Amino acid sequence: MNTGEPGGGGAVARARAGADAGEGRSPAGPEALDGLELDHVAIALRSFDEVLPLLERLGGVAATPPERVESQGVEVCFVGRVELIRPLAGDNGVARFVERRGAGLHHIAYRAADVGALMKELAARGYRFTSAAPMTGAGGHRIAFMHPKSAGGVLVELVERD
């Protein structure tokens, strides 16, 4: 299925070619995110000790030192492209996630050249975000989260690295 937009003939579009019109589609269709590189996947948990030794062994790399991201009320560390994220207090989204669901996959993140510009483009196509503008995330990177209700039920993070 080629929509006439750049990337319209990509694998995602081809995979959806047999779907009924509009069924399971986001407001902009699958083309909006074509070409972005996967940055990381994040696992929310109560304690890094729950899975850190296993991930280090499986990945063959040591975890980064834990970093507090006070603005989001979390502490994070990375093992390769896996981010471990734990709440610092019980009054934020990550704490509520872990309380309701237990440890598990929290979000997927894609690398963007300009998060602010991409937010504007995607918002114009009907996507919603959890904030009106980019925020500062781990490592001082600019980030934004797409609201799961407009991203197929998945929390998607956009990351702008230096």
C-alpha cells in the first residue's frame, strides 16, 4: 500500500495492506514515524536489583550508574539499549504503572533530530502528547511522550540526543 507520502511503501504500510480501512490505525497512519531509529526500550520496576544482573549478563555490558531525573520523579540506568526506570516516590506515572501492573515494559523510544518540530508535525496529524512541549530527560536530552491513547495503546518516547 503506497499512500503517496514518503515512506508510504514501507514494511509497516505493507503489513497493514490487508487491514480494513481505518481499523487499528492511528490518526496519521503508520507513515508518520517511518525512518526513526529505535533509541531504547524501558522497563519500569521497583528496584534495579530485580533484573539488572540478568540484563548485564545477557547483554555482556555493565549498567550505567543510576541517574536521578528529579523532574520526572524517577531514577534510571541503562544496560545497552534497555532503560531501567524506577520511581523515587509513589506519586508519579511510573509509580502508578508499577503499582497497577508490576514490573514490565513501560515504553519504547525513538531517536528524533528535533523533538519539538516532530511534536508539532505529529500533533497536526492528530497525535496527542503527555506535555505541550519537550521536557528534559536522562542525560539532559530533550524528550516527549506520545499519549498511549493516540499511539495504539503504547507509550512512545521521542528522544533528541546531542
